Amino acid sequence: MKKYGLVEKAPKAPAQLYNLDTDPGETTNLYFKNPEIVKELKAKLEEYKKSGRSAPVRK
């Protein structure tokens, strides 16, 4: 995911989080500003992966 990030906005962010209501152009990565949302979304992703509804990309 990092290769798609906006390096100039959050160079050390391992992923991206945007508020599409206020930033539809995805110009400000909020990954570090909203750790509670990141934690919630990571937990939801793990839940989906365990249930077979989602799987990591294989290269």
C-alpha cells in the first residue's frame, strides 16, 4: 500500500486514511491523526479475512 501513499503528506505512514467528506481528492493522509479509526479498521479487516470475505493480495 505504501507505494500509493502521498509521500509528501505522511512519509512514514504504512497505509492511508482519508476523510472523503472533507477531502475527496485524498490530499491529506490522516493515518497518524486518527489512531482509533486505524485500529478499528484493522480489526474489521482481520475479521473479514478470517471469515473468508477478504484476503491479502498475493504477488
